[in-house]
Amino acid sequence: MNERVQGADSQRLLFDPLSSDFIRDPYPAYERLRSTDPMHLTAFGAFVASRHAEVSLVLRDKRFGKDYIERTIRRYGPKIMEEPVFRSMSHWMLQQDPPDHSRLRGLVVKAFTARRVEDMRPRIQEIVDQTIDAVIDRGHMDLIEDFAFRLPVTIICDMLGIPEEHREIFYKGSRDGGRLLDPVPLSPEEIRQANAANAMAQMYFQQLFELRRRNPGDDLTTQLVQAEEDGAKLSNEELTANIILLFGAGHETTVNLIGNGLLALHRHPDQLELLRANPELIQNAIEEFLRYDSSVQMTGRVALKDVKDVGGRRIAKGEAVLCLLGSANRDPAVYPDQPDRLDITRPNVKPMSFGGGIHHCLGAQLARIEAEIAIATLLRRLPHLRIDDIENPEWRPTFVLRGLKRLPASW
């Protein structure tokens, strides 16, 4: 059984990330963790770092790494790597330590340079306007499915060279994969479903690889297929796994950033009106949305050697530390002025939502620009938009990837 807080909170689990209360609002639990047990040892054997200082240290300290296979075996037992979805994930650059991480990241980093991302602004604006044009006469839409989802999916399809005629399957695809990243182990049925989804993704991308071998393009898939043909750079397993990663990571966090940001704005009408009146605040507002309700709530590391003191705890070699990015973003030691309040004029906002160290998210700037253009355009073109149920929206039943399942709105 999980450790419990003594006193008035004695009946409340200190870290129960898949409970309905936690999914709806994890921030009270984070506050309890920071104040009572900032390096909490969970029932499933991992430490949870909730303060900004420890999260920042673990993400940047070279004594910590990914060691994905060892970490996964500790959670599930040695046979888990026989499951295809976990074998595939073991090849993700996100799960690698140097030198493999450096090799894999080096193959794609040029697609995400600041210059190339800035050059995407006209295309992003075009997609946002087309998306609004498609629904504006209707008077209502789901801000997730009809708006937030279509933009980043279209952009990552552009980047990967996915043909237009193939894209409808991605627009209608499931968003149930987030459970794979949660620290609470999956059930046998969830593993079966994840294996099936992974097999379908592999089947599609293998066909895309053959297309790009025959007809090379100016896209990431062509670039990676050419690296696979030079076998010293990329194996077929790495190619397939990392295309799946790029597709998922290329839209998941942006969908959540747009949805979470729009909900936060409408729950703080003073901030909504401030942004409407001062659209030049949009870039700072995006940083505040990231800080206030992060799209990614957690990332993990493993101690590569014994570490004597992290927040008063000794972390033995091989032990995992779960870094609560969402909690670090509201740590009053860093944000002393009402950290639980949305403030789009807050100075010096540097959210940890995209991780840190060598694994800092490749697509961070792209996600920021997509959200900036999407939210600014929506507020300008639909000034009377209102969220239908602002108090009880439906959240996806996942913890690491925090986002809304749907968000109906009218105007």
C-alpha cells in the first residue's frame, strides 16, 4: 500500500496518479508532496521528485540516465521485453543514453532548428484558418477534436511526408496511447491493446518507407530511410520505432497545450479579456499555460551510480526517479507570487514542461509557435466563443500526458 500522509490527510494517498481526483486536478496532491515528502518513495518502487530543485538536478545530472530496459524490467519483470510494444519503445531516442541518444537525435535535429520552425509560420497560420473556416458557420465545435488536434497532426504529417490521401486515418486515430508512459503498470489487456496499435503503426510506416525509397522527398522519413540504408547510422528497428515516436510526440503535447491553455483562459476571465485586449502578450501567455497546466506532467530517470543526497534521500544505482514537471512548475520557491493562479503577465516564466538536459524536447519551439498561432487566431476570429462546461470537462484517463478528451464550445 502507498505511504499515507498523517493527520487530517491520513486517508488520502500521497501519490495515486490514476485516481479520478488526481486526473481531474493533480495540483493539491503536488502541494502535499512538496511540503511533506518531496522525494517520496512510491509503492511501485520509484522515487517521486516534486520540488523544482530536485527535478532540475535529476534532469541535468549525468549520474542519472534513461536505462529504459532495466527500468521496465524492474516494473514488470524480465519477460516484459518480449512484448512488441516495449521492445519498440526501447529503441526510441527518448529512452536512450549516449552514445545511442546522440546518434539518433543527430539524425533529426536539423528538422527542428529555430530557423526552420520559424519558416513554418505561414503554413501553421493557413491550417488554423482553414480549420476555423470549416466550423465557423456551425456555431459550435469540440475544441480538441475539431481544432487543437488537426493542426499538429497536419504539421507532423507534412514533416514526415505522409501523403494527403493517407491523412484521414490519422485525423480519426485513437489517442489512447498515453498510458504507455504512465508509471503505474499496464494491465495485460492494456498491453494487448498497445501491441495491436503498435503493430498497425509499424505496418503503415513500413509502407511509407517503401514509398520514400522509390520516391524520395524533402521530408524526415526520406532522411531517416537514407540513414537506415547506411546501416552504421540507423537499424530498421530504430527507424520504425523513432518514426512512431516522432509522429506521437509531434502532436500529443501540442494538442494538450492548446486545450489546457484554452480551458485555463476561460476559467480566468480576467486573463482572457487581458489577452483579447493585448494580443502581443500571446508569447508570454504560452509560457504561462505551460507552467500552469503542463501538457507533460512527468519524466523519469534512473541512477547510473549511487547518488548520496537528492532532497535528503540516497538513490542507489538502478533506482528510478520520477520527476514531476507539473509540480516543479508550481513550486513557490521559484514562483512565489501565487503559483496556483494563471497570470499571463508573470515575469521570468521558464517552465520545465519540455524536460531538461540532453533530453529537452526537440519540438519545443514548434509546439510553442503552433499554440501561439492557434490560440491568438481563435480569440481574434471567434471573439464570442465560450466553453460549454467549464467546471467539469472530461480529461483523458492518463497522467504523464495531461490533456482533455473533449472540450465542447459554442459562439
